[in-house]
Amino acid sequence: MNKRIYLDYSATTPMKQEVLEEMLPYFTERFGNPSSIHSFGREAKQAIDQARSRLAKAIGAKQDEIYFTGGGSEADNWAIKGVAYANRDKGNHIITTKIEHHAVLHTCEYLEKDGFEVTYLDVDEYGMISLEQLRNAITDRTILITLMFANNEIGTIQPIGEIGAIAREKGIYFHTDAVQALGNVKIDVNALNIDLMSMSAHKIYGPKGVGGLYIRKGVKIHSLIHGGAQERRRRAGTENLPGIVGFGKAAELAIENLDGHIRHVKDLRDRLIKGIMDKVDYVRFNGHPENRLPGNAHFAFEFIEGESLLLSLDMLGIAGSSGSACTSGSLDPSHVLMAIGLPHEIAHGSLRLTIGDFTTAEEIDYVINELPKIVDRLRQMSPLYEK
Amino acid sequence: MNKRIYLDYSATTPMKQEVLEEMLPYFTERFGNPSSIHSFGREAKQAIDQARSRLAKAIGAKQDEIYFTGGGSEADNWAIKGVAYANRDKGNHIITTKIEHHAVLHTCEYLEKDGFEVTYLDVDEYGMISLEQLRNAITDRTILITLMFANNEIGTIQPIGEIGAIAREKGIYFHTDAVQALGNVKIDVNALNIDLMSMSAHKIYGPKGVGGLYIRKGVKIHSLIHGGAQERRRRAGTENLPGIVGFGKAAELAIENLDGHIRHVKDLRDRLIKGIMDKVDYVRFNGHPENRLPGNAHFAFEFIEGESLLLSLDMLGIAGSSGSACTSGSLDPSHVLMAIGLPHEIAHGSLRLTIGDFTTAEEIDYVINELPKIVDRLRQMSPLYEK
Amino acid sequence: MYSEKVMDHFMNPRNVGEIENADGIGEVGNAKCGDIMKMYLKIENDVIVDVKFKTFGCGSAIATSSIATEMIKGKTIQEALKLTNQAVVEALDGLPPQKIHCSVLAEQAVKSALLDYAKKHHITLDELNDFHPDEDHHEHGEEYEEA
Amino acid sequence: MYSEKVMDHFMNPRNVGEIENADGIGEVGNAKCGDIMKMYLKIENDVIVDVKFKTFGCGSAIATSSIATEMIKGKTIQEALKLTNQAVVEALDGLPPQKIHCSVLAEQAVKSALLDYAKKHHITLDELNDFHPDEDHHEHGEEYEEA
Ligand SMILES: Cc1ncc(COP(=O)(O)O)c(C=O)c1O
Ligand SMILES: Cc1ncc(COP(=O)(O)O)c(C=O)c1O
Ligand code: FES
Ligand code: FES
């Protein structure tokens, strides 16, 4: 395979060179344990402090409200279980949505087995929740609203500010999974009344295996990982020093260049959408037309199935993703596509192409040229397609 | 500071160059998400499979019994909470020791608040548990024995094979925290009857923020981090791809060169011990004389306090560690030193020097030359020292 | 993930299409589940002289359909009835665990088409007495997480 | 972790030692807790003409002892009584939160020595009426994990 075109930036991103360079010394030279008091330890500690302040700056938080984790999933688990168990005396009701990432959904399901009650809010055809439904779902036993900032499949961005205001007004903790939003949307945890927020480095050109949880000062929360006194006694374990340094740098780069990034990926994204919609029949475009992640394009092609589409693209070096059942060996298409009401047979033909900083117009044009041919070839093989 | 001598290998190790080189491509080129089905994802998946098989080989396990985590602390938390909650119907009693790492101790304490009962076994003056006490502690409600392989402070290695045999005989799950043992002791999980085992990459010249949990096939365990279907559905979160690759390489190197490593660090360790014991009065040597980590030397100098010792060493570029109270702002010296019965005032003067693959005889000789002078200087300032 | 054989049959599927006035037509799976296989047989003197397929489904569904048509073309009905999903999997040099059900689908598509032929021609094929293609054919292996 | 000032006083402590026939001796802390400060005063005409210390304790305990002796040397008893732990901390350009209690220890060592002097010389120092140096002086800040 010569040419490879990566259009799966929502799954993960390549690390930027600047991030790698910032990390490198911490593997072999400045490798100390940040808890050690000798010079190796102190320089490690300093590096972590710097990363923490970069993260804090990126989201308008205070430095001591940032906690590093082993990834976005750990942050989600920690926020939800931690708040649930620490506030059980106040209530056992949690509100979330049907379109959360599995790190949120499966955590909520686990809590349901342990006596918590969870309301899963519906979304409309664009993947938007209804603020009225949210208001109505709140009871005096509600202790947590956990509601994703931006959806990883269809890209829809929720009205986080309004949700935060409702939560604040009712005195309920508000957690948002901002794993996809960070670096793609301007975020200010205070303006948006966010109490807890999950982040992940590998979605913003940083390293895999590092995440962060913003915890507003005063939030009552249990630890998920007990042990040493790291992270102000809240998250034990020797810090992933190079990873945290990389996360700090990636966050800094993301915020510095937020507008440029958004413009770049959005332009290419719109070019892609127009190209495909013009050239292919029987295709739907999913997610919200405006309130969506700038780099996210999500299609459903009728009469064909997602995995065979992905494989065909892959043979041309084009990397995309799908919410189709058959890639997962499970019967149902993704819960997100079901929640927006896409019929099963159409949901199976879905394709997510997500664009990033390294994507070029040539790559997009190549996809616009090749994808319709692939769709046509597969449709010719499909018993559902009659023309 | 010109010369820096690192003697804190038990706190963390510098990464080996070979490990870094193996990791590097996975940051920026082979950066795919292992769950993705396109070529980027497949090459990532392959790399993880290879790392898993290297880890498995290192401890005599099967490949599908190795689960990657975000570090040793996560592995400890997962093993203990996971087994406790999954086997609650069988009993609520856990046996551990007084000298475990905080990742084990604090997890057990957390479970105690949730209805579990925990027996903390004593150790003798060398830090060894008594097999008889262990046998007597077992009840028909005992579901888990969690007992560290080798102690991180005083280096004592427990009779893991005997403990495993007892656990197996009684049908109780046996977890061991082998974070310090891996790469320093030959480990075969089958020969030793280990059911679960925690590991951490950064203690064996691998990256920080990556660990592993060995889970014997058939062990009933809940997840700690819920979400995606990674790690055979047991540990959610996008895999720390470069970290896991590095862990695999580090494990491979460690096992390939186990004998050479042990010989190297043990020779230097013994040279250090002899040098110090010959030149300094009023010093105790802690931990077991034979059954100890090859690179671990642990002293307690009477009349002086550990942090001032560490600081003085640090001014000469020598990095060590201490179990003293005052470094931690808490009143008591380390729980391990208390458990072996060291008087408080003596425990305060403790110093751990841990030797690794990059340590040289010159470095050791330098320490043997300088440390006695430092001890003497501090004793001259001490109101406890009358000579 | 897939063997070269699978990818070859997926990218260059043999016998795609329909047969007008086919002697037997079999259809299994359903669109809701994301997989439909439709198989057309032309049978002369108990021999399958032509076979075509159309498949809506994953890469492995397309590859198993393709190889299954190759495996029965030119064979007698009795020989075709012996086609098992294991044989299909082997012929493809293996399939990932969560894709085994696609091979089951292929076996069932062939059998459905033969059953259809038998019904139309008032023959009894004892081998198909216990054949119920509408049963759930999905065997779930490990799930992959889309990130 | 520590300021340069702290490290200077730790590595080059001023006034280490004992004073024979000291006019006042104060000792605070205890070995079990890992810190003892002992302070010796030579007082002439209400003026501290000499002061020495011995300390068993962490780097910051040694540094605070050292600077405290500097701060009271040549001062009158009344001036020395005004020494606060905050003043010691400031003079050292700050201390980490978990080390503040060392500065409390230094203040108390000075006061204990003055109290001893007062007792021996049958003077009452009103400022010390509420002084109980044996109370727990540890204020726990964040803990550091030794790995
Ligand atoms: C015995 C022992 N267990 C657990 C841990 C925790 O491992 P990690 O720092 O990778 O979380 C350590 C080291 O910190 C250790 O020495
Ligand atoms: C919305 C969302 N939440 C959580 C996660 C999990 O993050 P991580 O893979 O870092 O565990 C992801 C990505 O995988 C995501 O897209
Ligand atoms: S047709 Fe469903 S997995 Fe192949
Ligand atoms: S004397 Fe205890 S911390 Fe300073």
C-alpha cells in the first residue's frame, strides 16, 4: 500500500512532532518519580505541574482542579462512580442520555446493578437532547447529570451551557464527557457550569493512555484508584510522566491554534460532504447540521453494509470507521444510530469520516472520487438494491 | 550539579534505549486505534498482541491471561476490588499483610468500609510473614489472599510458592503484587499457583503509566473500568499503544537478561552494604539477609533523620529514598518499618538505596566515601548523639 | 484480520449476480441484522450447472458467498448438500471468531436454494428435514470497540 | 521543593552546637515523631548574646533552627519573644505546606529556652503564660508518596 489516507481522527490521532519532542527527555533522562524528593523527582514534579497548569488554562480551570488519569474511560468511570458513591446519602438517581460513550453507559449500567437508578434521555433525529425532558427527569433524588459534550459517532454538540445552568440551579453535580470536544470547541468550565469533565490526550494529538478529569473544588467524590498520595491523594499510581507532559503540550497547542484548526477541518469536512452528497444517491447525512464537531462527517449509504465499505476503502488506503453491527459481531447497529431513529437496515450502511490537522484537500478529493465507485460496486452485489 | 548518581531504581527506572526505540514509531506513524479495522488499527492490534505474548512468556502465562492497565496501582485496585465484588456471595473475608504497598492497603481499607473484613498479617523482624499465621487466618468466608511478592521498601521476598500452595489447597484466590519482583526474581505463575498478579512497566526500564494484571483463566472478577470492549471486554479504554509496546519490550529484555541483571545489581549492592557497614557505627541493615530483592539496600542510621540525609545526598547528586515520617509530613515512619518492629526514632533515620542496571562500581564507591561523612555531619548537629 | 483468501474473494467475488428463471433460489438473513444472502441455482440432471449470489453484508459475508458458489458449482445436489460452514471457513484459510456466523449463513443460503429447488420439483431431500434457516445464525464472538 | 535560603541554612547551618552553662535551654519535639530541637541561650542584661542549637529532624527543621538562632542573636528577650513561625518562614523565602510545622517548632524552641531562663531567674514573662510547647505541633499538609 503506497498512499494511506487517515480519516479516523475521532478514533485517535497521530501525535504531533512538538508533543513527541517535549516528551522525549522524560523517558530516559528526566525520568524521576515525581514523588521522590531528590533532584530527579523534583524535575519530574515540575514537569507535571507545568502540564497541569497548561490543561487548566485550556479549559479555564484552576490548576488544582485538574487530575490526570490513564485515559478518558478511566475519567468517565471515576467521575460517575466516584460522585455516585460519595453522594449516596443524598440520592441514588443519575441522568444521562442514550447516546453516551460506552465508558459512561456501561458505568451507569453497573451502578444500576448496585441500587442506583438511571434515566437515559432520548435524543431527536439530530442527536440533540431536549432541555425540557432533562428538567422533567430531575427528582429530589438526582445527584448527577452526566451528559456528553459532543458525540463521538455523529458529532452532535449538546447545549452544554444550558444544561450546566439547569444543573447548577437545581444543585446537582454536572459531569460532561468532553473527550471529543476538547480541542474542537471552546470550553470554559466556569462559564458552562461544568462540575466534572473527562478528557483524553490521544484525541488531541497527544499520547494514548493519558486522560484528565476536571473536578471543581468542593465536589464530593470517592477515588477509583486507591493507594499512594499522588494527584492530591485522589488518584493513586506513579504518574505517567512523559504522557502527562505530552498531554500538557497537546492541550497548549490545541488551544493556541483552536480557530485555525476548526477552520481547516471544517472546510475540508464541508468539501467532503458536498462531494459525496452530490455524487451518491440514497445517502443520508447524520448528526446535527450546524452544532457538530468541525471534523466529523457521518453518512449512511442505503443497501450496503458498513464493514464491507470500510474494507473496500481500506484496500485503497483510506481509513474510516463505521457504526455497523457486523463489524462488531453483534446484531444491532450502534446505540447512537438507533437513538436518532435510523432504521436498522440503513444504520448498517453507515460510515464516519473524521478529519484532522494533517488532512489535505487532495486526500479529500481522492475520497470523493473513490467512495462513490465503492458504494456502487457494493450495491451491485446487494440483493436490496434494485435499479 | 555535574555528577548525578541514581540509586532509587525501586521508585522508578529510566527507560532503556531499546525500549524507547521500539516505542517511537507508535507515537506518530503507527498510531492507529487497535479497535479500528483499517490498516492503521490492524498494525496497532498486532503490536499489542506481540506485547501481550512477550509479557505472557515472561511469567509463564497464556497470552489471553494478560490484561494491560494504566499502572501497578490500577492493577492492584482492580484485582482486589474486582475479586471482592465478584465473589461476595462466597464470602467477605480478605487476607493481606501489614507491609503491602498503599495501593493494596488503601484498597483493602476502602473495602472494609463496604462490609468486607480484612486480616492484616504480621511480619517478623525481617519482614517475613508466618505461613502458620496465614493458615490460621483462613476462614470459610475467605475469598482472597493478597500478599506482595517482594516489598518495595526493605526488599524482603515472601515464600510465594508456599502461599500459593496453601491458597490453592483451600480454594481461595491468590493475588500477588509483583510490581517490585518482576524482572528481579524468576516468576512462573503456574509453578507458584498465582491466580492474579500485578505488574508495572516503569519498574523494569519500561514506560510509566502502563501496568499489567495477570488473571488466571476462570477467575471470577468484575471490571474496574467499564466501557469499550478492549482487553477482552475487561478493561475499557483506548490502549496505551506505545506504552504497551514498551512494556512488552522491557519484559522481554528483563527476562532475557535476568541472571546477568541479578548478578550485576547484587554484586554492587553487596559492595555498598559492606562499605557502609564497615565505615559507619550505629547503623542497622533492614529486610531479610538472603530473601531480598537483589538491588535493594536498606539502612537505618541512628540519631539522624531520613529527609536531612536524603537532602544532603541530593546536594552531592546522589538520589536515594527514605521511609521517614518527616518526608511525608505525617507523624509515623513508614508502616513497613513499624511492622518489622523498628523503634520510631530509629526508623526515622532510614535510607533506601536501590541499584539498577546502569549503576557502576565507581558510583557505589563514591557513595561509600561520601555517605559516612554526611551521617557524621548530621550526627554532630543531633541532640540525640553523644559521643 | 482477514486472510488473503478472504480479501481476494471480497475484492473479486466470483459468480455475483442473479439467474433469470433460476431452478432454486435461497435467501437467508435479514436487513435488520445487517446481512442478507441470496443464492440462485441452475440445475440440470441433478447437477448445479450455474450459481450466482447477491449479498448485503460484511466483507466476510461477501467472501463466504463467493467461495460457496465456487464450491458447489458443477457439483451434484447430493454433493452440494454436504457443504458445511467449516468447509467454507477452511477454504478461506480461516475466519475471525466473530465472523464464523457468516459462513453459517453461506451454508444456509445454499441449502435454502436447494430446498426451494426440491419444493418446486416435488423432491424430498432427507438431508434438509431438520433444516430451519430462519433460526438465529449469529454466534457472537468478541466485540470490537469503535472508538 | 525548598528555597535556596532553606538549602543554604540546611547545608551551612549557623550556630550549631551547645553552650556550656547556658542561661536557658529549650527542647521541643520528640524522637518518636522524628524531630527534636534543642536551643541554648547565653543572656546578659536581657540581651541574647549567644545562641546555639542542635536539631534532629528534616532539612527544614535544621534550616528553621539555624535561621531562628540568627534572628534572635543580639536581640533583647522582649524582641526574641516576638519571633513568630511566620517570620521564620518568610525569612527562609517560604516553606512547603507540609513543612510549616518545622517553623512552629523553631518558634517553640526559642520560647522554651526563654521560659527556662525565666524560671531559672524567677522572672515572669507574661507573653509565655499561654505557651504549651508539648502540644502536637504537626500540621499535616499534603502527603508525598514514596514509591
Ligand atoms: C510493591 C508496589 N506495588 C504497587 C506499586 C504501584 O505501581 P504504580 O506506581 O505503577 O502504580 C509500586 C510502586 O509504586 C510498588 O512498589
Ligand atoms: C466520547 C468519548 N468518551 C470516552 C472515550 C474514551 O476515551 P479513552 O479511549 O481515552 O479511554 C472516547 C474515545 O474512545 C470518546 O470518544
Ligand atoms: S454478515 Fe454479519 S458479521 Fe458477517
Ligand atoms: S521536623 Fe518533621 S517535617 Fe520537619
